[in-house]
Amino acid sequence: MRLFKYFSIIIIALSLMACEEKEPQLSIKTTASNNTAKLGDAVKLSINNPDGLNIQSVEYLLDGEVISKDLKLTDVKLGRQALTANVIVDGKTYKADGNLIVLNNKKPELYTYDIVNTYPHDITSYTQGLEFYNGELYESTGQYGESKLRKLDYNTGEVLQNKLLSNAFFAEGLSVLNDNIYQLTWKENTGIIYNVNTFEKKGIFRYGESKEGWGLCNDGTNLYKSDGTEQIWTLTTDDFTEASKIEAYTHTGKIKSLNELEWINGKIYANIYQENGVVVINPKNGAVEKVIDFSPLKELVTQHPELDVLNGIAYNPTTETIFVTGKNWDKLFEVTIRKK
């Protein structure tokens, strides 16, 4: 009997301790409908405090930056943003979480194109990346057992340099910066670095939070990497850390499946996988500012069973024109774009 009482006392004591150590049920509320607002909106933040605790102070943060509870969505990134708060209750600091989805406040402008020239392109190339560097056109092609890195004479379609990848790699986007070619692979968590002149392999880099490699471009300093979602990651070339990211959003929602990327006059141009269009993205906040409809181009190439979607964007700064092609297309198109 005494043993039973002894264990009962222990159980009661442990229960009381558990109650005393229980974290407060705190969360962040917003005045935005469904926690969704648009760029430029004003949103008020508050703490959901169901237990009526004595809150002495609150510090709100948006993506790690301290903000006011009266939040004006001006200089913020679009997409799903993490809200956190440091809440002081009776002298102790507790964390509260929430989220906010920020949409663009403008509808993307619709653009079309004019064909300047048409050039031959290898119909067997499953084009993943395309970029000019010092007047030369470089291409990355995909598929296991068929992935390649190439330098092309775009006028004739002649392959000037060709490097086959290991059968274990499915090549994706590429970008050239400071005489280095950076080439992504799809699911192998590996980027490959080459000497631009010799195609000699210089090293590799690994991905961070972005689990797959899709498209790649650069702004002259940093690399920008897509991963098949709405996210574009900024990579430093010192250690390839994914320093930050943006999410591509319109006035209604996110644009998923971002693929091949190209940096053109301060904006990121992105193919959308399985679509024959390109979106133009503000690299500061992820706003989709333009949509270019390239869908008629697919009808101008040879129709065959392996024909796939538009993929491959390269800006030629010499001619100030854009070159586009597709997966297993036998033509490379030089175009200019204009508002529709």
C-alpha cells in the first residue's frame, strides 16, 4: 500500500512539472485574408494568446529582419515569407510562428516576338542550358547516357567542342562566369566546373536546400539557380553557399517548374517546364513582370516523335537579340521581343 502511494506521489509530481514546463501556445495573427496580401498592402500583426498570458513585449521578424507590427509590404520579397516573433511572458522569451504569402500587385505584361534569323540546331540535342560568352555559344544537353557540354558555331550549327558526361549524370543548365563554365546535374546534387577554353574539369560543388539542379544564369558576380519549383537561389562562387532565394509570383500565385534561366539587362528570363513560354522575373523580389509567348515557334521546327518543349534562352550582347531553341529542335531562332 505504501509503495502504491509512493508511486502515486511521483506521478502527480511529474504531471505538475510537465504542466509547469509546457510551452505557451502562441502564434502570429495577421489581418490579411488567408494570410495572403499584395505588394504595397498594409498588414497588422498580433499575437494569438489563447491562454491569456501576461505578454510584456513582442519583437516581430520577417525572414529574420526585425519589422513593425504595422507592416507595410513595400520593400519585401514575394511568395511565402516566414513570420516569427520573440514574445516575452513574465520575463521569459518564447517563440511564435506564422506565415504570410505576398503576391505581386500588377498583372504581368504579355509580350510576343519577331524572328530576326533562323539557324540550324542539332535535332538530337535535349537542350537544357544555352549561353553566350565572349561571342561564343555554349550549350548543355540532358538525358542519362547522352548528356554533353558543347561550344557551337551558331551560324552553321557546327559543334566546335564537345564533352560527354558520365552516364551517371543528367546534365541541366549552365552559365559561364570569369572563364569558368558551371554546369548543373539534375538529381545528382552536383554542379561541375570547367575551364571555358579547354573544357577541362576543375572541380564540383554540391547543392544546399535546393535538392535538384534545373537552370542557371549569372549577373556577373553571383549565380542564380532554379530547382524545378518557383524558387530561384542565389549562389556565391566562393563556396557555392545558397545565400538567399526569391520565389516567382504573379498577382494571383506562384509560377512553378522554373527551368532554364538567362540574365538579360538586370532581369531573369526563365523557361517554364512543359510550357512554350518565358517569364521575366525581378531578381530582387521575385515579381513576374512579363510573359513572352513563344508557342508558335514549335510549329516551325521539324515534327518528330522526340520533339519536346521550348527550352534554351541565350542573350547575345553584341546583337542585343535573344536566341531560343527547344529540346530536340532542329532550329535555333534569333528574336527580338515586343509588347503584345
